[in-house]
Amino acid sequence: MEKFFRLLKQDKRSKARLGQIKTPHGKIFTPAFVPVGSQATVKSLTPQDLKTIGSQVFFVNTYHLHLRPGEAVVEKLGGLHRFMGWSGPLMTDSGGFQVFSLAKKKDLVKVDYHGVHFTSHLDGSRHFFTPERSIEIQKKLGADMMVAFDECAPYPTTFEYARTAMERTHRWAQVSLAAAKSQGPQKQFLFGVIQGSRFKKLRQQSAQLISALPFDGWAIGGVAVGEPKKDMVQALDWVMPVLNKQKTQKPVHLLGVGEIDDIFAAAERGVDLMDCVMPTRLGRMGWILTPKGKDFKIDLNKNIFTEDSHPVGDDCQCEVCRSFTRAYLHHLFRAQELLAYHLATYHNLYFMERLFDKIRMSLKKNEWDRLKKEWLSKQ
């Protein structure tokens, strides 16, 4: 039987690497970008759009689908793949981050030893998520890859609270593993989550414990939650050496990270998968990703684009850039036409997929340093 993860090539001067993840619904070549499709849709795009763009996999949110339409409905209709018409690999998160970030804003969450009591932000109904419940929901959804239930400490936080959240995450990790043991008709792979906030001792302790457990992959959580960029990179510098030393290499997923400079920092340290709402959220706001823009983006809402006849992006061959101008998208956003969201989102995800194509090719050709310098020198 083919392995879940295969290391194909290691960069000679860094920890950047080429890999392959094999799931029941296809292979994922890494490093790979994972678009976020919280409600079983990447907003404004069809599954066929994603295939044309070249997306290999995307993230679906357990919290949102539990609340609406409910995992029982999805399971009855054949699981996520059939429900949404996507034949490729899918990943579900545990729902933990959303429980804490959405419910806590209204002071409607209570954490205890066993799990989290929370109130739905939709209708005020009461729910209780435990590690067992999270795994049960993810199994019914039928994704290829699942994430163990964890507690993401807020930023900023104290060392004491970060330690408490980490210890809960570790306890819940073992419960999640036990709950995931019974398999259905297809194998569902489980990622354990490393926490520890911005504290070196906790990050290293969490990496050591999670990597010692029989997970199929490792996920690094608790970053991109409001901390300075340097703290995210620092967390990777504490965690990745622990993971890279393991005898059995497993895929590493960095949760919630997708800024261009962060992508290079993560890939260089050995991260294989990264998910982020950035390209889709920016697209809906009228921001276009381009290698020549400040911080790799431009705001098409600005009046300077009213008569701009240039293609939407720079040096881009996507369908949007071949067919439409910046002036047209500027008009669509000013007129609040729905087509604007579709076109901008399509282009932004195409931009991200081509960047990851270039990253994988640079590793294949031993040109990682050249590509990194080329992109990071643009800013």
C-alpha cells in the first residue's frame, strides 16, 4: 500500500522539500496551498473553477457545517465530495478555532476538561464540542484529512493560560486519536495540532509530544492570530527542528498562513501545506494579487483604475487577465456587481497556485534560493 506521505526531494541548503500526499480522492504535490471553503464552497467559485485553476485540495469548516446544514444531512447525501460536487482531496478542521474565535466574542463559550460549551452565532442554540464529537462530525462529513480538536490560545495571552490551553490540546489529541481508530469505508487521515502560543518552552514541548503520537500528519496552530510576523517565524524556528528530526517524516500543515513572505519562510523550514483566507477575502474586497504591487497586491477600488486598460494582473495568463481589464473590474466593484467577486477571486487563487507551481519547480531544479530572492526582492 502506498504511503500517505512520501518525501520526494530535499533542498540541499534549507529544509524546503518536495513531497506527495496520497488520499482516496487523489494525490497532493507539496508544498501546496490550501484554499479555505468554510461552508463547503470557496466563495464565488465552482468546483470546476478550482480544477481549472489547479487547486489540489481545500479546507472545509467543521464548526460551520455542523451548525448548517448539519453533518447528518451531508452524510445522508453521500458525504462532502458528492454534496458539493468535488472529486479531489478535502480537508476538514476540528472546529476548535471557530468555537473560540466566533463564540468568545460574545462571551458565549465555556471550556472545561472535556470540551467546549458554546452558543451558535446563527440562532443562539447551545452546543458541546468534545474531541470525540469533533471527530464524529468530521467522519460523517467524509473528508480525506481531519484535524484533532484543539484549543487555540488568543493573542496576547499569558504563559499560564497558554500552558493550560496546550495541556488541554494534548489531552484532546489523545482522545481524538482513540475516536478516529474505527474507520469507515475509506481511510481518513488525522493531523495532530501543535500549540504553545509565543513561548519557546511550550512550543517545543508541544512539538515533542504531538510528534510522538501516532498521527498521520502534524499541524501547527496558534499563529496568524494577531501576533507580529516575526513571532510566527520564531514559532516555526522552535517547532520545525523537532519535527524534522523525526525518523518517520509526515506532512506538516501551517494553519492560517498565506502572505507571500510567510509562504517562503514556512516552505524554507519544511512546511508542506498552508491554508489561508487571504486571496479569496481580498478578492471580494477588490484587492488583486500581482507580483508588481506593494505587498503583492493592488486595490482596484481606487479611482486611478477607472480608465486603466491593462490586464487585471501582471504577467498572468488566467482567463480573467486574458479577457478583462482593471478598468472593468474597477467598474464592477464600484457598481457592486456580483461578477466582481468571482473574477477577482478566480485571479487571486490562480496567482497563488502558480506561485506554488514555481516553488515546486524551483525545488525540483535546485533553484530554491534563486526563486526566493527573486520574489522577496520585489518588495
